[in-house]
Amino acid sequence: MAEEQGRLSSPFAAVITARLTSNFGTYLSMIALNVYMLELTDSPTWMGLTLAVKVLSGIAATPFIGHAVDRMDRKKLMVFSDLTLAAAMLLLVVLPLPWMKGYIVLLMALLGVFSTLFDTALNAATPVILGSRDTLRANSWLIGGRNLVVAGAGLCAAGAGFLFKGYNAIFIIDAATYLVSAGVLGLLSMRTSEGRAAVEAPAAGLMDKLRSGFQEIDRLPNSRTVALFLLILLLDTFASGSHNIGWPVFSKILRPEKPMFYYGFILFFYAWGNVAGIYQLNRMAWLQRLRPETLYLAFTAIMSAGMILIFQTRLPWFIALASFVAGVGDGTYQTYFTTYMQQVPDAVRGKIFALSGLAVRTGFSVGFLAAPLALQSLSVAAVAALFHGLVLAAIAAVFILRPYKERTL
């Protein structure tokens, strides 16, 4: 046990610290940028289009990112991503107001590309940094810790109207966290990839790289499970467009004079639900005896049910409880999803995670475009119920259609 703890303490603990510092600023600025764009335009459609730009830029870059992560120094890729985003955030402070709406759209594109690059490189490097196959515990630290800082960001956002005038202080904090992350990573001496020949493959087009990634899935012995995971992930992230658009809209409805208050309030309890799910449920031995498909589907369903309930009342205690339940489902399924995917061979791990990123960003982009259209004729509560209801229906269909012998544990 002492040896295992040592493996998680250095340099992986430093990587966790760097990433979580960056996450704090990222989520704080996400809240601020979404509310700021809503205030600038008074339009959920504009906010949805802006968020769609972020995910669409990640989609466009995904094949090239998977290729780069499998062939280049993963640490240098992470440092470069942090420095680029720090500079981009600082520009928000000095740009004149008439340029702000257009620059936020550009900033979202940069966030889509470089946050995807960082996350793909880190996920692919985690088993190598650890030097151990016990990635479940490491992912619990990373995902659980991330959600602790999400809770902190939500708490700060809830009080931001009282602490700060305008949004510049939040943007400066965000840039500083990216710089801290880059500095910590830059000082570390660590391996982030297993030994492989440094031979550059011939350049391939976008479709060739996508085809290569799908072919890698088809060759895996657990290809059906991986494909199922990715399909449900695609539908889940489509539904997530409803609550990502819905949270700032709902917050503004509940408290127009402090539009970030309920947004931060929801994220705070949602993040604590993530932490509770990760650190309590992952310790239960009976869960580890269940099929990974069962765990992934069950906790995804819990997350969607919680998301629907958030918007059904104005009672703060009920909103907090529903947010907590949604967080429990979300954090737990993410841990098992990431750990399961990390078992593929190192040589193709980057491509597999890039494809999972493609599923996430495709779902989000379509959801971000569809949710504002739905909000033109439906309430925010109805839109959340419609979108996440699709996820619940799909998961129910999978359980019903699976042969009984496969559901016997």
C-alpha cells in the first residue's frame, strides 16, 4: 500500500495539482462567460451558438490531436495548451466592449482545441506516469479532485456579484491558474509515453485519421462494449446541452439581479455529488463485481434523472438535492468510463480517447444548437425533461433488449 501511495504522490500528484488549479479557473470563467454572453445578447440562442463553436472546434481538431498525442511529447503538449489559453484569457481584460462578443466566440474556439489537446494527452499519459495498472484509484483522485474545485468555482460564482465588479477579476484568476499549471508541468521530469519508435507516419487527411481511429476500435477484443459506451456517451452529451444552456437561463429567471447566483449554487452541489459518488461508491466491492456496461448505464441514468429534477421547482433545497444526485451519477460513470478505456494498448490509446472526445463534442454541439431552438417554444424544465428523457429511454431499451443471461451477474 505504501508503494502504491508513493506512485500516486510523485510526479502524478504534481500533475493533479497542476490540472486542478487550471480546472478551478476554467469552471469559474465558464460560468462568467456564459452569463456574460447572455447579458450581452439577451439570447439563449447566441449562448448556444457560442458553446457550439467550442465543441465544433474540438471536433475539427480531434483526429490531429489523437495523432499528435500518440507521436509527440505529451508533457510539452500540455504546457503549450496552458500557455496559449492563459494569453487568450488575459486579452479579455484589455479588449474594448464592442469587440467583446466576437472575441468570446474566438476564445471558445481556442478553448475547444487546446482543452481537448490537454485532456487527451493527460488521459493517455496517466497509466505511464503511474507505472501501475491501478488507474481506477488515480482517476478517482483526478476526477474527484476536479469536482472539488468545480464546487469551489461554483461557490465563488455564487458570491461573485458581491465580491467583484464586472468580470475582469474572474478572467485574471483564470489566466493565472493556467500559468501555474504550465509552470508546475514544465518543472517536472517524467515519462508520459511508453517506448516507441520515433518514426513519423505519412501525413493523412481528416477522413483518413477518423477512419483509422474507428478501425482501431473494431480490432479491439472488447469492441462492442467500447462502441456501446461511445454511443451512449454521444446521446448523453446531446442531452447535456439542455442543462448547460438551461442553468444560466434558469438562474436568471430565479434571481435576475444576481444571474450567477443559482448557476454557481447548482454547480456547487452538483460537484459535491460527484465527489461523494467517486469516493464512496468506488469503495464498494459489490460494484466492482458488476459488468462495466451495467455500471456505466446505471450511473448515466441517475445523472439524467437528477438533471431533469433540477428544473422542476423553485425550492432551493430541492434544487440542491437534485443537483447532488445528478453529480453522483455523473462523477461515478466518468470514473468507470475513463478507467475502462485506459485498458487499451498505449500505442492506440490516444486515438481511442480522441474518438471519445469526438463523441462528446459531437453530442454537445448538436445539443447546444437544438436546446435554444426548443426553448423558443418550451420551458427550460420541459426542455431538460425532453432531452434527458431520451437518454433514460435509450438506457431502458438496452437493458430490456439485452439477453437475460447477459444481465445475470
